[in-house]
Amino acid sequence: MNKDLEGRVALVTGAARGQGRAHAARLAGEGADIVAVDVCAPVSSTVRYPPATSADLVETARTVEDLGRKVLTREVDIRQLGDMQQLVDDAVKQFGRLDVVVANAGVLSFGRLWELSEEHWDTVIDVNLSGTWRTLRATVPAMIELGNGGSIIVISSTTGLKATPGNGHYSAAKHGLVGLTNALAVELGEYGIRVNSVHPYAVSTPMTSSDDMLTFLSQHPSYLHSLSPMPYRPVGAPEEFMTPEDIADVVVWLAGDGSMNMSGNQIVVDRGHLKH
């Protein structure tokens, strides 16, 4: 059976675990070779959940290879433009093309806006917004030069469409990704490159199971109203949260030809949360 992404190459940031690994695996399952990127190290003491490790990235590579695809892994901080550009150069030399970019890497911390330290603010903005821009700054020129068109998928959040208390810096960054996505969709249309953003809610990953979140909510219980439950649950679904694979199903659709006429869209994956 033909696979939708056979012969294509996809670069995924934050690929060592969680959503990033799920995206890499799902894209590989559809035939794509993978460039898997992750910092695999702490980025700041303000981000209190454990970071991904080198072993996690190795496991992602094994998952891709077990699906019969090739993989290039690299431990890179997306805040370092030169390192990202070198990675893209190496990937194009190895695979000969770059068709899909999934800008997934991000971090989260908690605090009310007027109580955040500069490090809290700068880390989240630098990774989630500026780091995503650097990912695109490194990959887009190569995609244009290769001339194959392609699909760029920016992973935002429902907090990029509706603010939630306790992570205003995260929300500001994710709202910023919407502007970045929409502007880039207009700019890249003539090159046959599509750009869309995905906005998940309540996905079970190390980020969302952070003790820091629970501590913050226990200190400020009035904010719990912003974390309303998802009104829709698929029949037989065992968890309150969605899985990374649920989001990866949407990502792989945006990467493939079935969404060929979609660009500059915000795709919400929240089981109806924002309508609640």
C-alpha cells in the first residue's frame, strides 16, 4: 500500500519524547525519513520538570528505524541559529531534500505575570517563540532552494488562542506563533510551501504532568475554572487527557497531500474545550 509521505523528509524539533516522538513516529509510519532534534538538557532552572535525555532521543531514533525509515538525530538547542543551520545543511546532504518541518519544541513554567522573574519570561519566550523562529529561519531557505514545496507545522496550544492564568508568558509566546504562522503562510505561498499551526489542549506529556502546575493551582484555586474539562470524549477513551499520538494524527495529515489546500490555518485539537 502506498504511504502518503513516501520519499519525503521531515524535521521535528523536541523529538526526544512526548509529542515530538509521536510526530516523528507517525511521519515515519507514513514513509518519511526523519531529522530528529532535541536539546536533551536543562534549559533553565525555572523549568522544573525533568528534561528529555540523550537516551530518549536514541529511543526516538530506534522507533523510526523500526518503522523502516532512516533517521538523523542531533542534540541542538533551537535557540542557537548557527547550530540549526548546520543541522539543516547536514540533513540536506544526507537525504537530498527537506519537505516537512514540525516546529514542536517548547517549555513551560508557572507564575503570575507580575511575579515572574526575568529568567522565567526570557526562557519561555526564547525557546517557544524565538526558538521556533530560528527553526524556521534555518529550514525555510533550504526548502525554497530545493524547490519541492512542502508543509510547515507549528505546534502552538489552545493558550495561543485563549489565555490561561499562571502561564501568561507561555500564552504570549503561543499567541506569537499564530502571527508567525499566518505571516509565513502568506510569504511562502508562491513557493508551494504551506504553513499551519496546531493548538492542542490537555495532552499527557511530562510538561502537563508537572508538579509545578499542581503547586501553582493549589496556591491559586480560583484559576481552576480556566482548565475546564473537554466536553467530548471518544467512546472507549481511557484517559481524561489526550495522548501525543492523538496530536500526531493531525500533524501527519497536515504534512500530507490530503491537506494540500490548507495554509494559514489554526487547527484546534481540544475535544471542544474552547467551546465549553
